[in-house]
Amino acid sequence: MTYYVDLAISNDKEEIKQILSELFQELYHQGDVGLASYFALPHLIRIGIEKHIDCYEIPLLVASVEIQRKSDNPEILNDYIE
């Protein structure tokens, strides 16, 4: 998945919104989330902070994944919880 690289290097606001939309579709699909979704969130947050990305997509994705984590989706393994 090259979305993270694209997001990290792009400075075009429309391109960033498109990348985030695609990431949302990949990491949160009709309430289904998985380990990749959990592992991706810290990187998305880091990139958003570093690039000063000012849009609702990153916090929305974080909240959506966190809400669905409590349902029938895989749990985060204890090895990955700080």
C-alpha cells in the first residue's frame, strides 16, 4: 500500500483528500476493521501532525476504527498495547 508514502510526500490538498478517502475505504469497510487498521492509525496521526493536515478525515477514521474495535472485529494483541 503506497498510500502512506503518497500522503507523506504530497502537498496538494485535493490529492491529500483523495488519498485519505482511499485509505478510509481500505481501513474501514462497512464496519469491518482489522489489525492493519489498528496499526495504520498511529502513522496517519503522525503524518497528519507533521504535515499540518487540517481536515476531518483523519480524526473521523480514528474514531470510526476505535468504535468498531469494540464490536465483532479482531482484538489488538496484548503484545501491541503499551
